Amino acid sequence: EVDWSTFDLVDPAGIVVQSSPKRPATMPLADIARARLGSSSFRTMTEVVLALPSTVRSQVTRVAGSTADDVTLTLKDGSTVVWGSPDDSDAKAELLAALVKDHAARNPGVVVEYDVSAPDNGVIRAKD
């Protein structure tokens, strides 16, 4: 049975290392409704988070994925990131950092969707 009153801090293998009644401020919330701890989709989610440069990781509030190929991130400003599979995570992380920086310079405060699922062709879409 799930205990919704606590937050579990888990390692990449899905092992709970700490529980707290308050959400740790610097950690993204993993949406595990569709990805059980330790499953391949959970491992993919953690792999993606670990690949992010710290400047971007600090902006991630949520990570989700129903399969190993459809990881999505939510940033503090409400923007989302379509990551896709863990393939080329380093290139995707680099591209995302550049897109976030570019968007902040041109349209600060505008909530968008970043798509880095194809790391050679990043896209910024307006969110409805």
C-alpha cells in the first residue's frame, strides 16, 4: 500500500534511502504511477536526471515515463521537456541547456515545451 504522506528519496536502483514528510527541495519528484521502482522505465528516468548538467537539473521539478522511451521532465516554470529514450543523453542535456538559455534570453517567463528527443534537431513549442 502506498503511503502518500511521505516522500521517499531513492537511489538509481530504486532503493529507498530516506523518507521525509517534506519534499527535499533540490530533488525532482519521480512520477512512479506508471514506472515501478527498479523497473526499466524507472532506471531510464534516473539515468536521464543524472545526465543533466547541474544548472538544468536544479530546474527540474518532476520526471515521468511510462516506458523507457518516453521520459518527460517538468521544469520549475511549468515548461516541459520531451526527452524520449535515454540514448544520446549527454547530447540531449547539452541541447536542452542551450535551448533553455536561448529561450530565457528571448521569451523569459513564457511556458513552453522543449523537445530534445532528436538531439540533432531541438524544438521549442508554445504550450497551449
